[in-house]
Amino acid sequence: MEIWFLILVSLSICALLKSTLLLFFPSTTKPSLTLPPGPPTFPIIGSLLWLRLSFFNLEPILRSLHAKFGPIVTLRILSRPVIFVADRSVAHQALVQQGALCADRPPASATTKIFNSNQHNISASYYGPTWRRLRRNLTSEILHPSRVKAYSPARNWVLQILKTRLESPSSSGRPVAVIEDFQHAMFYLLVFMCFGDKLEEEEIARIEEVQRRLLLNFGKFNLLNFWPTLTKILLRKRWNMLYKFRKDQEDVLIPLIRARMKLKEEESRKMKEDSDNINEKEIKNIVCYVDTLLSLQLPDEKRKLDEGEMVSLCSEFLNAGTDTTSTALQWIMANLVKYPQIQDKLFREIKGVLVGGGDGTQDQVKEDDLQKMPYLKAVVLEGLRRHPPGHFVLPHAVTQEVVLDDKYVVPKDGIINFMVAEMGWDPRVWEDPKTFKPERFLNISYINGGEAFDITGNKEIKMMPFGAGRRICPAHGLAMLHLEYFVANLIWSYEWKPVDGVDLSEKEEFTVVMKNPLKAQVCKRLK
């Protein structure tokens, strides 16, 4: 069916001859914009070819284009120019210095609108009041330091779950394939933060299966966006599969949302009946993400969120906090297995903090201990630099004409994306950039009270694993805490040894993961 679809679309070029000629031979009465250079444009066919490529498959093509045309190149995909930036200083110009102009999002495709409720989530919302309200709700209600600290018992609970899963195969001498354990643990934690309850394992597994199936299969639906009216006829089965994915998602998440709504209504009623029965402070300390969505008002539309929009926001919360963190955790642990001297150095630092001033009986790294471990922070930062979970940010759109690098113009509504991995591997900034060398960060930060490395890129972008500017990942602080906490405890509790070497080659899923997932011998340490 796809072959016939391509043939039909190719034939449609004849019907679009006028617009094609205007594209190649624009009217001389209108001044043309000086777009960044790029390869020749082939209307219709070119868009189809680009749409069939994922960002991961597009990345080597973009590298060759940047080598030919420079750090900023233009592709024309569908009706808009799409600019790809590989230079960190140009990225700083766009995202920080001209951040207000480059903070919008392009219109969502027909397929993604189904899952973001017509751009009613934080990552896809247009830059404006709705986006501000959704983002402020997350940052002030869930990511506020006091709320993050309140979830400390949940992190400890999840750590014990993870350790139990790791020790089960290792007790029989079998190697551990850790990525599923990491994903499972992070998903447990995010589900608790989202829905405020320790769900049954079967229920969590059901949510996890629905979310992962969607993440791993969503790329196959890109072709549907080329001409939705036509593809809904020619590729009807694929559209039906997409709708089924959304229904499955709603079937598992809406009951949890309704259950939380019912619980909060009962608590509110009991508080009115007898204020002594429930400690109001205790209720506030277990606020979860869904609680904040139940009372949220959309400023433009003067209404509360509907259930579909809450499903989209909860799905975004679960996906953003699970796969990115578990992917980064696997990459970091893979390098600590591959380079035992780095693992040993990290263990010695942890031991110095936990044993140096105490009796040596502390069996776990506590969150307050993390601030005393500069090498741990360096290991995490180096993992994010060398292996960012996403090699691109989500596309940005400009709200008015923007000049970049003093010579290129991005037209209004143009789309910009940024090559995250390339910036972290820039040899002009990072010596021997493909080598995993945490010591490079010790020269920058955390020594003798020195200023911390600016992961936000506000002053200067040297790497941007969480993005930068106004659309930076709002949970970057929480992600750093989770990575430091779990890496420290995994190294303190176990010695990690390779099994048949460690292969650091990559492949793309929702994030850029290890092509051959890490397997290791995990042995309890005798401290």
C-alpha cells in the first residue's frame, strides 16, 4: 500500500506545478530571505523522503550537510523551512539571547495531536498563557524543592525494589541485563509521583506496557502526516492502530485519575466534617501530579482540563521522567563497568564521605550526602555530555523573523532544531570529546567552593542535554538528583564487572540507547 501511496503522491506533482515553479522561481517583486544554505529542494518527493527518516537516521545526513554548508543548514519539509543548528554559540543566540522569539512550537502533526490533546501539554503547547500555566503548575507544585524532598521516602522505596531485582539473578551467578530493571524502577517512582499511590505490580506493568508500546512504535505513523485526508483512506488500518494505542492509554490512565479525584473529594468531605480526623499538613505532603491537574484552570479557555488532556499530561510526565533517566543511568553505568578505574575512584569518594566521619555502618547513600561528592557529579555530567539520551531537542518555532550568526534569516514561523550531541562533542570545547573522562568537570566546578557547571546554558552553552532557554526541561534538577542518587547507591552497594566487554554503539528507540544493552556481573561489596 505504501508503494501505491508514493506513486499517487508523485503524480500529484502535476497538479501542483504552479506552486512548484513559484518555489524554484520566486517573484522578483518580493525580496527573498537569506535562509541558511542547504541541499536542493524537491517538493513533495523531498518532504516524503525526510518524513520517512527518524531524527536518529537523519543525524549522519545532517553531519555531512554541516561539513559542506556550515553550522546552520536548511531543509524544506512540507511547507516550512527547517533549520538545524550544530554550533553552540548560534544555539545560545537563538535559545537564550533571543529566547522569547524562538520559544514557540510548530503546529503539531495530525498523529501527535491525538496524544497531546491538540497541543495541551507542556512540551507541545504554543508559547503563551496556556504553556505558562501548565509549566508553572509542574515547577511550583511538583518540582519545588520542598516537594522534591517530600518524595525522598519514595526514592528509597524504589531503590530497594531495584536492589532486589538486581540481586535475584546475581545470587545465582548469572549476569544482569540492567536496562529493564532501571526502566522498571524509574517507572515505579514516576507512577507514584504522578498518581500518589503505591499501585499493585500488575497494574504498574499494565501502564508500563501501554506506554512503552506507544513510544517504540510511534515512528511508524510519521507517513500518515503527509496528507492526512488521503492517508486516512489509503492507510486506514494504520490509522486504526494509532487510535487503538490512544484508547489503550486512556483505558489504563483514566481510572487512576478518577480514583485520585474520588479520594481527594472524600478527604475534603471528611475535613469539613471533622477537622481533627485528618491532618491537613499530611495531606499536602503527599500531593501528586494528578492532584494539581484536577483543580487547574486553563487561562485562555476559562475551564478545567478534561480527562483526555489529563491523560496527555500524565503520559508526558511518565515518559519524560522514565526513559530519559533510565537511558542516562544505563550509559553512565556502562562506562563505569567499561572503565573500572573510574568506578574505583568513585567508590573511594563515596566511602570517604560515608565512612570518613562515622562508624562505617551506613549501608546506603542518603540524599544529603550527595552534595559532598564532586566526582559523582562529574561522572553524571560526563555521562550526559558523552551520551545525551536525546540527540535533538523538540523543534522550536520562531514568532517573528530572527537573524542568526549575523548573516542568516529565519523567517516567521520557521522551525529550528538543535543537534545536542554534536555540541557536547565539540572538540573546540572538549578535549578528546569521545573519551569518557569525568575529571574534565572537576576543573570546572565543585572544587574549593567553585561555581557549579552551568547545565542550563544561560551564560554559555557547552552542552545541553536538557535543552536551554525558556523551553529547557523543567525537571532537569530532579533528573540530576535521581541520577546522582541511584549511581551513588549502585556503586556503594555493588561491584560491577563486565561480561564479554561493553559495546557503546547506539540505536534509537524513544531515546538513543545502547545497541547491545549492558550486561554485568553485580557483586555485593564487602565494606
